[in-house]
Amino acid sequence: MFEVKSYIQQKKQVIDTSLEKILTKSQASETLVKAMSYSLMAGGKRIRPILCLAACEAVGGVSEDAVTVACALELIHTYSLIHDDLPAMDDDQLRRGKPTCHVAFDEATAILAGDALLTLAFEVLATIPVEDGDRTARRLQVIRLISRAAGYQGMIQGQMLDIASEGHKLSAGELEAMHRLKTGALIETALTCGGLLGGADERQMSMLKGYAANIGLAFQVADDILNVEGNPELMGKAVGTDLEREKSTYPSILGVQAAREYSTKLVQSALQAIETFDKHADPLRGIASYVIERRR
């Protein structure tokens, strides 16, 4: 029987080791690298890079071929967390059980650390060796997809919508549109990129995209629920902040129980999308359940 927690732990170790090597090569100022490392190596779940590796394996690829791209995704994700926590954004004091970057260092250093992680992600992507024409084309497509997901048409636009929506009640459709950008875009791209790097054909990519669209939203619904009833000690950050900021969330619009049922429905749809994949997709199946069962 497939053990998803063991798989996640194994892949997390691979990602952590690779990220440490990337930072070791940095020659920036000591304070800046410390701030970058402080947030990057703070013990994140690494869900986005792990999904990238799992998608690569699901279509018959070798996960080692996707590690560099997976690390770039985590660099981008960490930069977004540093900036989201800033006083001008959510003004959070805790992240992953530690003081946020701007609290541990200072606001200017946190901004620069986030900037540095974002630009480092694309430097890392550019270090991937140029190979035969088809594989090179796929890698260029990966860079384009990640740029779009992280930029003004994806994650940044989602954050803008999130800020603008504070104090306003959104409809379920408006909330979904916002979260598909803010959270879903990078998760969906992680899966798509993994498929591309694994050599997925058109049919496999279509199934992966169906899985990705559902699992990206399910992840956010689960996050919304954890913000209501999660354990701050397990989560490593405060709970109840969405209510304090008058944010529209799935629990506030649907109620906690209905939100939980919706997340389960999304996971079922994700699993249906990849039901014809063989056992190589078992990690994706396991992660789908993990997304809504997690406690942090």
C-alpha cells in the first residue's frame, strides 16, 4: 500500500538538500543570504515542488529531471510568503512557527530577501542545460508558464484582489476566481511543468490539468478551514486572522461544514481526472487526500 507521508518526507528531503546547495552558491551580502535562508529553510511543506516531481513521475518521467524546476517553484513560493507577511500586506508576526522575516530582520531586508528569492528562481531555471530541440522547447515553456503563474496574470493579481476584497463580501464565484489566481496558479503550474518535464503527451497533460485545477482550489479551501479551526501550534502561525481582516473565505460564505464538503468534492474530482493513470500516479492520489486532511 502506498504511504503518502513517507513519499512526501522523502521528496521533501530531496528538495531541502537541493535548496541548501543553491543558497550555498550565493555570494550576496551575509545579512541578505541569512534572511533568504531563514525563510526558505524554515520547514515548509514543499507541496508545490513535490507536486511537480509527482506529476513528472505520473507520466512516466524521472523525478530527478524536475528537481531544479521544483526548487525554483519553492523559491517563488517563499518570496510570496515573505511579501504577504509584510506590514503593508497581511502584517503577520509568525510563519512556520517562527517570527516572520520582517520581524526577525527588518522590513527593508525582508523586501530585498523576497526580491532576491524571486530573481534567484529564474537564475536557477536558466542554469538547466540546453539539450535536444524538443526538450529545450519544453523547458522554455516551463519558464513561460512559471513567469505567468507568478506574475500579474496569476499570483500577484490574486494578491491584489485579496487586498481589495477586505471588508467586502464576495460571491462564491468571485472568491473562486481570486483563489485560482492567488493560490491555484502556482500549484497548477507545478503540476503542468512536472508533466512537461516528464514528457507527457496531449492526453496526459489534459488529465493533469484537470487534477491540478481541482487540487489547487481544494488546497485553498482547506487553508480557509484551518484559519478557523486549526491549531496555531501545529500550523506555526496565528488562526482567526481572516475573520479579523474581514476577508471572504469559504467558511464565511458556505459555513465550515459545507466548505469541508466542498473540499472533499474537489478532491474526488481531482482523483477522477487521473483515474486512468497507472500506479506511477499513486503519489498524486495520496497527495490529493493529504491536502484536505493535513493539520498545517
